[in-house]
Amino acid sequence: MNFAVPRRQPLTGVALSALTGILLAEFFPFPVPLLGAAIALGAIVSLARPSLWLTHLLVAAFYFALHQAQLHDTPGRELRARLGDRARVVTVSGMVASEPKHSPNDYTTFLLRLNALELDGRSEPCAAIMQARWRATPRLGDEIRLTGIAEPIAPPRNPGVFDPRAYLARQDVFQSVFVRYPENGIILRAGGGNPVVRWAARARDWMRTNLTRGLEDSPEVTALINGMALGVRHESPDDIEEPFQLTGTLHLFAVAGLHVGIVAQLLWIVASLLRLSRPVAAALIIPCLFFYSATTGLHVSSLRAATMAAFLLGGIFFDRPVLALNSLGGAAVVILGFDPNQLFSAGFQLSFAVVAAILLWQNRIFTLLLRPARTDPFLPRSLVSRARRFGEGIYRLVAGGISVSAAAWVGSILLIIWYFYLITPVSLLANLTVVPVAFCVLAVGLMSLVVAPFSSALALVFNNANWSLAQLIFALVDFFAQIPTGHAYVERPRWPSGARVEITVLDAGAGAAQHLRAGGRDWLFDAWSVRDYERFLREYLHSRGIDRLDGLVLSHGDSLHLGGAGPLLDEFQPRRVLDNGAPNRSSVHRALVVRLKEREIAAQGREFTISRNVTARVLFPPAGLKTKAADDQALVVQLLIAGKYRVLLVSDCGLETERALLAQPNDLRSDILIKGQHHTGASGSAEFLDAVRP
């Protein structure tokens, strides 16, 4: 097939018009009835006097109206208005509308498409979708009834972390229901819903079982194979996916063109062996590709690839040349026609941007790379040695891989920075070596599925071969992830604030973490618990473009304040660590002290420099202080900014510490006071606040 990009690409223009209409609808609301009348009038005029510009205008108006309908008077928005902003006890009935995800605490999270809502003793029909959490194991398509607490989906508590509220709002989901006990819910009927989706889910379960048979002792390998072949990512531990993200190879876990292409190629081979005609083969392959997309969860990347393949194979019916960019535009038109909100998803943007970049730039890059190795065009091929021809063939293969990788990298770099705060120049080399091995993993996995119904022994042979290939992928990815300057975290572009110092007090509940940025230096005061570090703090630091911290200050031995310091030391390698030297009974603190090769003891009277304009002075505790509770010996640090502004950080200190500070001759006056709170006891006395005067 010829994937050249000719000048005439009608569906590309239609797709751009659709994108324009959706973007205008997002930012400029307009009454849908008036717009519908305008579209009808425009359609009549277009039929009377056909015009290309009028056609594009009608397409833009149609998608404008389509997206406007998504933004107003939807079932989800009506339910949000009905329930309000406070928690309510509700009983809901409906169907499980997404693949349930199981968490380590035995709760299962899924989307529930409602058909009835009972509130305040009244039952009424409802067509909204809610996010549900229930300690049970429902399956996709099950009809269930739940009684629990409904409340609005909460926004993120800290900057730079994933925003579930915005993500679910694009799916018209604004409320969640939490079912505390298993007996508060019941499965009314199993196996309902769309039969195609249900069969696809069963096929996925069968594939997962057969792809990993005999590999039960290697959970990391099974996670990799399931992720690559079926797009099952929620079962992959973060420590497995992280090296792939750092090397720009995480796309292997998203079922896309590579996966769909292999399936299509194998199906075409089978059709050829059966001596089917080309039109018949295409007619059979197209629905199979969409079914494969359904088995992988109907993600945008797989739908885009299947739709593009359908356009490409559809050209066989009409004996038309294959226009790849035109097919990409057609795929965008179809997907956005079903759900205009897909335009605002990272998956849609990355998938289409990467493929468009490859189609537009790969051939040009490939041509440039071939120039140094090009032989004299006037030299007869018969005079070129066999070794030279072999070398040219290898070079062409390598140049082809580099050109594809480079085009994809350029096409995705801005989106990767925006969504993942990451730049990965090493991905140019990593993809060149990892993708061919991944191709083999997919091909061997598909062969295992083909023979599994007939010979489980032969399927085990293929699975064990995949174990070796998976280990090779892990080795390659780990190698590229360790290359210096192979990746770097970067902050999203933004207008400079002009502030000399930025202090971000993170919402850590009972824990604490404050990020101080001054003069290009990044310091962290406390590191949260291990759980919160992995869930929030780590992601926040990456969002600020931090690869290494300049300093870490540990206030006291509370595990909610320094529990995350262990993994933080490994990943962010702070250049200086200032620790509270007061003795305490914290086993977490003692273990951390053993790990620290170089630490500075911060005690009363100690001063240290954070940046040229910021110095810090330790006001408490005095050296050798012993108290019953670690909170009563927490570090109290006063920052002096530009010689005139003061910030007082008092951690969790209580009344005892406040009295000790008041007894000192230090000037406690500060412009800003940052304080936590004891689990029990009082703090923030009137005398102390009068002395600080924040």
C-alpha cells in the first residue's frame, strides 16, 4: 500500500472544521435552537449552490451544536443540581458501565449508568452516570442496586496532580456514591448491557488467561504482556511503568496502530491462505479490528487505529489509492461525532498528533538520513559489492526507524511536557530498539492465542518465548532510563510571576510538606508519609520541573512528616539534608538516620542560607531537648526574605513550644505564619499570635 500524502485530502479539511467548531463551542456558548435553525438554513443554501467553504462552515456549525449539547442540560448536570453540594444518602439502581478496577483495600471502583434514583423516600427515573465505590466484585454489564453516600467528586487537593473531577466531567460524571459495606449493595442481574461489549470483555478475560498461562510466578512479565497486548494498565505497578515513561516508550501500553496493524496483517495472511478475494477479506477484517478494539477497552488510540484501518481497507472496495492522512482525518471526524469531548483528552491529542507527525514528516526525515549513504546514481548496481548493498539495507532499516521515532517525538513533545512535565530525548534511541522487540512480543502473543484452543502445550512454548522477550524489554528500558540527561522534568510554560520567593504549602491532612523556591533553588520542608509521597508529593515535584532538590529540612520524627523522606532521598537526591537532632522514639526516623550519609543537625541558633535573598534561622528546639511527644520538639524556622519579609514555620508545635518561644528574646514578628496542628491538644494561643502578628 502507498501511504503517500497527496494534496487533496478532503476529510482532513472536514476534521479541521470539526475541531474548530468544538473549540468555539467550548469557549463561546450560543443557544442551540438558534444554531440549529442556522445549520438548516445553511444546508438548504449549500444544496442550492454547492460551495466548499460553506460545507466546511456547516461542518463547524454542526460540531459546535453537538458540543454545546454536551455542555448543557445533560443527565449528569441535572443530577448534580438535584443532589447539591452536600453529602446525601441515596439508593441507586443501574448497570455497571465501565470495567471495574480493584484496589488493595478490597474496594472496587466503576462507573454506574443509573436507571433509578431514590432520595428522601422518593424514587424517580434517572439516566445519569455516577462513579461508584463498593466492596464487592461486580462485572461489566451487571445490573445492581446500591445504598450509600452520594457527594460531588472532589477536586485535587494539591497542584500538579491528576484532576479526577475534570477528567470525569468530560464524561458527564459529577457525583460519586460510596457504599461502605458489601451488604449495602446487591447484584440484580448478571451479564446485561451491550452484548458486543459483554462478549469483548469475556474475550479479554480469555486472552489474559491464555497469554499469561505458565507465567504466574512473574507478575511483572504478566503485567507487561497484558498491558501491551490488551491495554490493561490499571494492574501494572507504577514502578514497572515508570522506566517506560522516562524513556518515552509508555505508548507500548496503549493499544494503537502497532497493535492493530499486527492483528490486521495476521488476519490478512489468514484470508490469503483461505483464498478469499480482497473485498471479502477487507469486509471480514474491518469488524474484527473493531472487536479487538472493544476487547482492549475502546480506548481512543485503539479506536483511532481501527477507524483508520477501516478507511484504508475500505479503499479496496472502490479501487482507490490509500490516503493515510485522509484516513486520519476521517477517523477524527467519526470519533468526535460520537463524543466531541474526546478532543480534550490527552489520549486523543497524543494519538492523532503522533500519527499526523509521522505522516507529514517521517518521509522527509528519512530522505535526509539517506543522503550520506547514497551511492553514486550513475554507478551500475552490478558494480556495487554485496557487502555494500547489505550495509545499505541495514542502514535503510535503521534510518527508517530513526525517522519514525524522530517524527513521533517532535509531534508529541509539547503535549508530553503539558501533561507529563517530561522531556525524553533518549526516546529517539529507546524506541529504535524497544519497539522491534515489542512487535515480536505482540506477534508471539497472538500466535499463542491462535494455537491455545488446539494445543495448550504449544501455547506454553510461545508464552515462555514471550517471557524472554519481556525480560529483554525490561533490560533495554532500564538501561535507557539510567542514561544521564536522557530525560528531564520540566514545568509547564507560564508567565513569570515576578515573585522573588514562592512558598507552596501542600494539603497533606495530618502530615506536612512545604515547597520553597527562591533564586532558582528548591527546598522542601518535610516529606509527608510514604503513601502521600507516592500519591501526591512526587507528582507535584515533577510538575514543578524538579529533578533534584537543593535542600530537605526534616522538622521532627512524626512518620506523617518524614515517612516519605526515604523514597524522596532516592529519587530527588537533595544536596543538603537538615535534620532535627532532638532524640525521639520514632523507628522511621532512626531508620532514616542510618541511611543518611551526610546530614546537618538543625538546632536553636543555627542559621543556613537557602538562596541569595533568603536565609533561615532555627528558633527551636535547643540542643538535647527531650519531651514526651515528638510534636513538642519540632523545628521552628524563621525565613528572612530580601532582608525585610519574614515567614515563620512552626510545624506541629503546641502550647508548650509556644511558651518556650515566648520566653526567648527572639523577635517572632512575621508576615506569614505557617503552622500545623496536634492530633490532640491546643495551639495558636492569643499570646503567641500577638507576638507573631502575621
